[in-house]
Amino acid sequence: MKKRYLFLSLFLLASFVQAKTQYVTKTLPTYSTTEDAKASGKILPTTPLEVIKTQDGKAFVKLTGWNKGKMTRILYFSKGERIISAAFSKKAKYEVKVLKTEEVGTKKDQWSNVTITTWIDNKELTDDLNALYSKAANLYEKNCGLCHAKHPTKEFSANQWPAVIKGMIPRTPLSKEEGLLVTQYAQKHAKK
């Protein structure tokens, strides 16, 4: 009898240990099932997620974030800010669970804290968010002061940074993927 409880306790402990937070290092496609070859969405760099299980080279993951209003196809990093963590196509199949809903801002916009589960390729994940931010900061430092004085990340709000960076990327040697990483970094270190 004691062996059975010990085995059950170890199994439950292993289940909890397995679900740890990891971060996306590059834009990852999402899939509705493990058999899908065509992507149904994407998850952007620095997005936190939990790997629930792996199968056939793919990982079933849980994302936590915010939806604005009834727009469940876009997952935002935080409420009231347009820091996109993931976006899904109209045909994508994924599960959304609403945790709570809040009114935000003077317009009383409805924002829902949600979890979304979906499949991704089981790659391009890291446990070390600081290393990812360090890489982004280095890219920002080396490329975003070539033509002018570098703007401190706190100079603009999270909602302003995408337009600022989009206008500057063509003048730098940054790839599109590096530009997305720098944008996520700037937004997540922006003024509040």
C-alpha cells in the first residue's frame, strides 16, 4: 500500500516539474494538430509558454496572456498594451480558457486574461529569458544608434515602439526576425 502511494506521489511530482516556463527564441508557427503541415498561427520571440507534452517532434503548449474584447485570435502579453505574443488564423483550432475579465482605460475596453493551448514545433525554446533579452539589447545597442542618438527603451510606450522600429529597420542590417526580437525587447522594457 505504501509503495502505491509513493509511486503516485512521485508521478504527481514529476507532472508538476515537467511543466516549466520556457521562452520562444524565434517566431514559431502554431498547428491545430500534430499532423498539420500548414501553420495556423505564430508565436513571437520572448513569449513565455509551458510545454504540456511532446509528440512526433511537436510540443503541445499553454500560453497565458490577454485578449481584447471578443478578438481571441490575438494574444497580448499584458492588458491594455499591444505587445503581441501570438496570432492565429481564422481557421486555426485552439482552446481558449477565460480566467478573468477586466475593464481597462477611459473607454472601459474589455480585456480577458486567458490561456490558449496549441501545438508548435518542439524547437527554438529557452529557459533563459535574460540571455534572450541580452541578445536583443545587444542588437538594439549596435543597430539603433547608427543614424541618430539611441533612444532609451523608456522613451516610448509599448504601443509606440512597433511603429518607431518599423520605420528604422530598413536602415539597419537587422533581419526581419531580429527586428521582431528587438521590438519585443523594447516593448517589454518601455515606459509605463
